[in-house]
Amino acid sequence: MRKDLKKRYRVNEQIRAREVRLIGPDGKQIGIVSLSEALRHAEDYGLDLVEVAPSANPPVCKIMDFGEFLYQEAKKAKEAKKRQKQIELKEIKLSPKTDKHDLEVKIRHILRFLEDGNKVKIRIVFKGREIVHPEMADRVLQAIFEAVKDKAQIENPPKMEGRQKITILAPITKK
């Protein structure tokens, strides 16, 4: 992570511009000065000259401790990564003949997964001759959809894939 940050910024002698807009270590703008004068200012403070806005005209350089700056940037990136939420795809496997009570248990699991912010894949597996009665699977799915209608939206409508009927539910995002 730190190597990426090092490559992103030019420091001291790596800066190529003849003139730079200089910002002091206290954050106050010093003005437009030559590169050699900016380097001398940085040396007087015992700090580094870092190019923070290379696309500006002239480039903006700031006098700072580059090592500490890299540390703070890496810390910010780590915090941002920690706050990110990974959405998982949880799977519930059913049969077209799933009993009412078993279906209620599965619906509770689905609701818990949705409240955690995860997507839920519902897979209804047909065994043997059950495949000739796809309406039984539709009844099971309708019962599930009815139970979770205020917590989930159908991301992928139910479709047959071989001997299985599959659908995906996603949690309703709050605006």
C-alpha cells in the first residue's frame, strides 16, 4: 500500500516543474516560487517538498514530513477498507413439497440474511417426477415472496435451470 502512495507523489528532486505554488508546513500559502527556492524553504524547515497537485498550473507543492504523510494516508485507506461492507450471497435450498412449518423456518432464515444486508438465492430442487408439477414450486415461491415483500426485492425472477428453479432476492435499500 505504501509503495503505491510513494509512486503517486513526487518528492524533493523528483519534481520537474520550474515554478511551483508553495504551501508552508502550517498550511498557509507562500506563493509562486522557483523550484530551487521551494526546496531551500523545505530544507530550512527540515521537511520534504511534496507535489500534491501536479496537474495544476503551476503545480502545487507542500512542505511536509513525507514519511508521516504516507503513514496517515495508509491509515485512512485501511480505515476506509474496514468500513466497507461485503455483500454475500446466501443460499436456501428447498423442495416443491416443503412443509408449511419447514417453510416458515426457511423464511425466518431468509429474513435474517436480508437484515444483515446479504442477497439470498432460493433454489428449489425437483426430485424424480416432481418436475412435471412446476406449479408446486411456484406456490412455495409465492409464499416466500409474500412473507418478505416489505424487506426484499426480486433481483432475478424465478427461472428453471435443469431440475432446479432459482431466484435471487436482494434487500431493499433505504434511501
